[in-house]
Amino acid sequence: MSLYAVFGDPIAQSRSPWIHARFAEQTSVSLRYEARRASLDEFELALADFRSDGGRGANVTAPLKELAATLCSELSPMAHRAGAVNTLIASDAGWIGDNTDGRGLLADLDRQGMRVASARVLMLGAGGAARGALPALLQRQPAELVLANRDPARAQHVAGHLITLGEIRPWAWADLSKAGSFDLVVHATSAGLHGHALALPDGLLARDGAAYDLSYGRAASAFLQWATAAGAEVCSDGLGMLVEQAAESFALWHGVRPQTDAVLAELREQVGGWA
């Protein structure tokens, strides 16, 4: 039985072990998948211990995705462009890093009819989650993609790193009231995970616009409540993205992509909505 895990901090709330267990049942793959907590300071040693335990692959979540990229002997083109890794694959030379977040996001946006092509899109936050999603959004050729962060220098750095893929306009969070309105607003900060308040200006979301939070469940509540009050036609948490990126990771490890609709429906019953 092969060993897999998800690393993050916090991690106790992770649904990934359940998701991968369901995928394994569906595809007749024998595996053990664990949740392992590791802080930024602990992750390198924790990953080495996991490999010593026989670990064959791992998922990586906040706040470890950018650090994970530096610990790989090889990066996929997507992970290299993003500068962040959410999937690790064991090899003789070390770890191969990939990033399935963007593919997972696009699959869920398509499921819900949220348009990116020719739309004005705002990404809130410039951390590892955003970095995994931005290259995929650029592939859909939005009319404009704006990246807002509380530290403008970080937004500028990420935009510069991805310049070969397309233009991203860095923006200071404090100046969002001057950014105009957007057809799609994607929230990628960790504010909801830590219960922090979210202050966003009026008029940021276009009439009949869409809003998407990369977090899921209660962690997405503050942003999606704002979006609902702002008149969003469609709004969603990231539970579908979680399942879709997990399916992409599973395929990298096992060579078969599981079906996701039934797993997502069952998981939604467990987690509930974001309201």
C-alpha cells in the first residue's frame, strides 16, 4: 500500500484524505493518505521524514506552496511559472513538483458558468494559492487581470514573474476603490481561515458579476457575504476546485483521473455551504 499525504498548517480540517480515499475506491488503487501538520520552519524536515517513511507523493497547502517549490529537484512547466507547488511526486533524484491548482480552478469555473475570457478579472492576494491560479487565468485571455495585495511590492513581484505568460496589473489593496468594477473577483487570501475581517470597497464587483473564493465552507463566508451584498449573480466557494485539483494530483500519481461529480456532491453534503 503506497503512502501519500497532505502538508499544511493548519491541516486538521483538511478534506483531502477523504477525497483521495474516495478516488482510490473508485479506481481500485491501494493507498494510505494522511494529513501531516508542518509549519514553514518544520516543513523541510517533515518532508524528509515522510520520504523515509516510504512516501510516494504529497499535496501541499498553505502556507507551504512556495517553499515546496524550492525543495524540488525538478519542476513542471506550470509549477515553474507559478513559483509554487501543490503536488509532489517522488523520484530517484528527489521530488518533482507540479501545480494542479489552476487546472482545478478552471474546471470548477467552467462547471458554474463563470466566464474568464474577455472579462475584467481581479485576484485578491498574491500568495501561493494565487500564484497557482494566475497562469491558468491568463490562458483564458481575460480582457484585464488585476492582482491586488496588501503589500504592493509582492503583487509587482508576482506580476513580473509571470510577464512571459501575459500582462497582470499589480495593485495596492489600499487603492482598490480606484480600480473600477470587475466581472469576476477571485479571493485568494487566508483572511477567512484566520477569522479576519475583509474590507472591500463598494462598486468593486460589476452588476451581475461573479465571485469565487479559493477557500471553502466557513472560511469563504466573509468574502462571499460581501459578494452577495454587492449583487453577485453567481458566487461560490472553492470546494469544487479542491476536488478537481485533487483529481489532477491523483492522475499524476496513479495514471488515471477519477470522476469528480459524485465525490463533490457527497463532500458538499458533509461540508455544507458557506453561508
